[in-house]
Amino acid sequence: MRLPEAFKDWLDFDGAEFELAKCLGLMPNVPWDPVAHKAMFWTSNRFGNELYSVLERLVAMGALEMNAERQFRWNAAFDYQQTADIEEEDT
């Protein structure tokens, strides 16, 4: 699954980390199971912390939106071409 589909609705931060991990191929494509998965994202650990950092970077570049409740969703207006700061080299 791609990020726009996985993040079409608001997701709490733990669910957002879970969906991001699946999109990146870090976890199997299984449904969210709070018993099996929640502790992985609610405790301070390298896996969850790094995924949260990626979410923050996706917000900073405009791909995701984040609300006051730390929920994330895809920004339907995102255009990667407008965020790329690519300068053409002189030839």
C-alpha cells in the first residue's frame, strides 16, 4: 500500500507509525492489533522513535498533515515538484 491510501483518514500517532512501517516494508501487511502492536509504538524505543521522526519530516515537507491531537493524514494538495529545491546546473 502507498502512503496516500494508508493515510487517507486521520490516524493516531501509533497507528500512523504502524502504517508507515508497513508501507516501508518494515512490518508485514497485517491489520492493526492493539494487543500485538500498541506497546511497540507507545514505549520509547528506536523502532517507534525513528518512525515518528519520519512522520514529522513528512509533515515538514508537506506530504502529511498533523493536527493538535498528534493525528496524521495525507495532504491531498501535496505536490512533490513544489517541495523539491533542485537547482539546475550550468552546462
